[in-house]
Amino acid sequence: MKILFDTNIILDVFLNRKPFEETAIRLFSAVENNIIQGYLCSTTITTLDYLLSKSIGRDNSKHAIVSVLDLFNITEVNYRTLKAAVDSDFSDFEDAVLYFSGYDAGVDGIITRNTNDFTSAQLPIYKPDDLWALIKSSPTFKL
């Protein structure tokens, strides 16, 4: 299963945002153990650097960026992605860009805590706990 992670899930891990980080860490582990294939939008990387640099410092931000680049596949943002996003019914442009980059990459769904921002989506949109429950219920699940 190919899952695109919204920026908020990644921030939950690196900023230890309670009570969200526990499930986010489990989902990271599912990517590490090849239970799911994790994807990030390329714009997530720049947003992470900006927010993490302010919160945990430049060196820690750089370390975090390296770790996600090693763990996740990165989706592209190009003219087609941006045009689809701007022409869409999404109320948030950043979420639309993330969505269409994942759509173009062929992901099976998106994980976010902000499901209301994806009401125009045609792909499945998962809350972290819901995706974790789905993963755990799989007959092949082993962590």
C-alpha cells in the first residue's frame, strides 16, 4: 500500500506532539519495515525544514530531513500538479498540491489529521489511528 503522509504527521514525530506522536511513530515504523510504502510531497520537505529549523534548530532540522529522505519516496511537484491544484475545489492550495502530487505518483491513499481539508479528494483519506487499525488488521501484519 502506497501512502502519502501529510506534513502534520511528520511534524508529530519530530516535534513529539502529544498525543499524536505515538501513532505517527508506529506509522513510520510500518514504512521502515516495508509494511507500507511511505511517500512525501516534495513541498513537505521544504516546509519541514522551515518549521523544524525554527523549533529544534538548523542542525536537528537537517538531520530530520536526511532521515525522511532516506525513509520516504518523494512525489514530484510540476506544472501539471500546480495547475490541477489551482483549478481544484480544494480550499487549501498547499493540501491540493500535496494531493495532486500523490495522485500523479499513484498513491493508494493519504494520511492526515486534517481530513476536512481533503473533502474534494477521490483517493482514500485516512486519519492516523484509522490507518494504523487497517494495517494491524491485515493478515500479513508483523512488526
